[in-house]
Amino acid sequence: MGKEFGYSMQVNTKKYGGDPLRSYKALMRKLSREGLYQELKEREFFKSKGQKRREDKVQGTLRTNKKQRLRMEQLAKELPIVKPKPKTIKQKK
């Protein structure tokens, strides 16, 4: 499987005390982080160029919105919160 995708991966079992279940879980986490499952899912069925383009556009929009949201949150942390002063009504004498 590693040859098809152009990379190989190792999980050190000594790190987990020789426990095969923990080693297996570590391998699954690494594969998930590398995007192997997403790639397999994408390759499962044929996608037309238009469908790929639409999906790329949606992903780009999501990325942009996330970056904007994170920027706004960062700015909100940096700027002090200024409460507006209550308006006083002047009464005529």
C-alpha cells in the first residue's frame, strides 16, 4: 500500500511497551493525519471535472471563512472592549 501512494510509514512498538493494540491505534492516527482515508474515499468513485471544481470551490470558501473567523477572534482578543457611554438627556429649565 505504501508503494502506491509513494511513501512508507513506521510505528515503533517498543514505544508502546509491545502492546499491539496501542501500536495499531497509533498507526491508524498517523494514516488519518496523512489523509490516506480521505484519498481512498475520493478515489472510490469517478468524479467529473465539474464536480471536482464545485467541491474545490466549496472547500476554498470554507477555508476562507475559517481564516476570517480566526482573524476576527484574534483581533477581538487584542482590542480592548470599549463600552459606549450612556446618553444623558438634558432637560430645559
